[in-house]
Amino acid sequence: MWELRHRGGCPGPGGAVAPPPREGEAAGGDHDTESTSDKETDIDDRYGDLDSRTDSDIPEIPPSSDRTPEILKKALSGLSSRWKNWWIRGILTLTMISLFFLIIYMGSFMLMLLVLGIQVKCFHEIITIGYRVYRSYDLPWFRTLSWYFLLCVNYFFYGETVADYFATFVQREEQLQFLIRYHRFISFALYLAGFCMFVLSLVKKHYRLQFYMFAWTHVTLLITVTQSHLVIQNLFEGMIWFLVPISSVICNDITAYLFGFFFGRTPLIKLSPKKTWEGFIGGFFSTVIFGFIAAYVLSKYQYFVCPVEYRSDVNSFVTECEPSELFQLQSYSLPPFLKALLRREAISLYPFQIHSIALSTFASLIGPFGGFFASGFKRAFKIKDFANTIPGHGGIMDRFDCQYLMATFVHVYITSFIRGPNPSKVLQQLLVLQPEQQLNIYKMLKTHLIEKGILQPTLKV
């Protein structure tokens, strides 16, 4: 008891510790004198005392309206809510997969636009939750600055991508050379302008709330923009590095749901009461098998395995190349127990199929933790879904919470085990040198190639 008093509080009703007396207030409760700092503290407590909130203090967000098409509602009206939700999810899932196939057919550029659109929508959903939870209706410039920072960060990341992968194209366009040469300085200047706008928008009675929302915006940018940038970088390495990881997550999501729906009995994690061990294990084996087969099918086609490159002779972006060894059939000796089982000494596989096992394993074992994280986030703010964009599924973020974690893993995997030096980046650095420096490098490279026997020495006449 003495220790509690010594720390500035004592147990109140229900065992709660009473707060210590405010500065300028007598310990015995003398309220005769009140300083200016006390008034400011009262204002701060009144408008922004969010630090002391518990989970029960978070205001509940009104449930989203049901956006299920009326034709579906009428067709499924006789079913129980459990089976009605199952059919709605199934029909919308098949619709989204069909649209995804169509966008794949339309090419890499459309896939990039799709990623950008998903990123913007996810950002909007998370920002809207913060706007409602913290009731920041009166914050000056909050929404404008949030979208401004989104624009700045996208400008930075997409500019870096253009400079890294399309150096030849950039050098041909004089208008782009200045933007690329000073890209980072321009990006910093744009962000700095937003930072100064935020500082100038600070209002005395809203200080704490404004900083809450400033942090909320930046964490949202980290989750959405950074990860979507990695998705696009994976796409530039070849469409297969985009499709196999994403489809593995989709496969795991679908099969885990099906196994859990029909066979689930054992709860998996408290954050998601509907997730079961049966669904988790069934999803794992299904995803590994799916990833292995998908890798075999896609590795046959240049359209999926070739990196996206700019061809100056045709003045367009192409996906044509001589496939690397990753996408050429190799013979592998089988372990003794498999030799007896399959009655063969060796098997022919694409090396990428072996990598697909690692990718699909991550998608089924670690990827779901992105969903668990999102579930914890939604429980913290007492919401069922991020939005009601997709009937039966929730918001876009509800469907892509695992994809962002997967994108980071794929990027790290490529840079750690697959990718070597980037020729486009080396070329981009060479092209900005002075002509004399470029000539010296050319002579040194020519001498080096002659010494290695790759080039024949020029005969002097």
C-alpha cells in the first residue's frame, strides 16, 4: 500500500489505481488555485486523452451495410446463414479469379495498374478506420495530407523502379533525364513540403490527436506502399515470380477455408476463432502441391519467365528472352526410397519448381500470420472487416493482408538466392558519366575481354 502511495496513486474502487495529483494541485485536493498549465492540461484531456484508453474505451464503428447483390440474396434466401455466406464467398471468389486471369492475359502493364489500384484502396480503408476510431473530423488538413504523403511516397518508389529497370528508355527521353538524375532530391523536397504543412496545421487543442494520425498515416504507408512496390519489383523479374507466390496465397486461403468448413473441429488461434488446425494443415499440403504444379506449367512459357525489358529497336516493353537455367528442364537423381517407390533412377524438373516449394511453404505456414495480424488489428478497433467492398469477403485489405507479407519474402528470396548484379543499373550509372570516362571504361572492358579470350584482338594493318 505504501508503495502505491509512493508512486503517486492508491487503489480506487475495483482495485484501480487513482492518478497522482496534477502539478500545481495540493496532494490533499486543494483546488483553490489553478495555474495556466492546469487549464491547458484540461483542454488536452478533453480533446485528446487517448493514451489512457483501454480496449473497452475504443468507440465501436457502425457495421458496414450489406452490399450483396439483390439477385444473390433472393437466390439464396432459403439457405441458412452459414451456407448462404459459403455460396456468396464462392461465387465472388470465382468472379475475382476470372477477372485476374483476364488481367494476366492483358500483360504486365495492366498487372502493375492492378497492384497500384489495390494499394490505393487498401490505404483508403486503413486511413478511414483511423478517421472513424479517433473521431478526427475536426482535424485540419488531415485527409489532404494523408493523400499527399501517399502521392509523394509513390513518386519516390516508382521513380526508383524506372531508374533501375528502364535506364535505356530514360536516356532516350531528355525530359526524363533531369527527373531521374535528381529524383531523390525532388522526392525529399516533396515530402518536406508535406511535413511543413503538417507542422503549420497543428492546432493547440488537437496536438496529441494530430500526432496520432500522423503516425497512423506513416505506418499505413509502410504497410501498403512499400509492400506493393516490392510486388512490382518481383513482377519485373518475370511474371512467374508474381503469379506463383500470389496464387499460392490464394490457394492456401481457399483450401484452408474449405478444409476448415467441412472438417474443422480444433481451434487454431484465439485471434481468429473460425480458423482450425484441420484447415491449416489441409491448406499447407494443398498449397505445396499447387505451387509445384503451377511452377511446372508456367515455366514452359517465355511470357511468364522472361523479365520485363524495354527494347529500343521496337520502342516498347517486351517479355522475350532465352530462358535462364531456372526455367530449363534438368535431370535430378532420386533418393533410394523414391527410386523404389517410383521405379526410376532420375526425374526431370525445372529448377524453379524446387524454389516454388520454398515459396508455397512460406505462403501456407508463415503467410497466414499476416491474416492473424489483421484479425488482431480488427479486434483492437472492434470491426468485423476493413470495409464492405466485396460481399462475403469484406474489404480489399481483408483479401490482401497475407499478400503483403508474401511480397516481402519473395523479394528477399530473389535478392538472396536468385538475382545477381543488375545490368540495367550498371548501365544507368555508366550513361551519366562524361564521354571521356565512358571511353576509358570501354577500353578497360575490351582489354579484359580480350585477356579472357572472349574477344579476338584487333589486327593492326
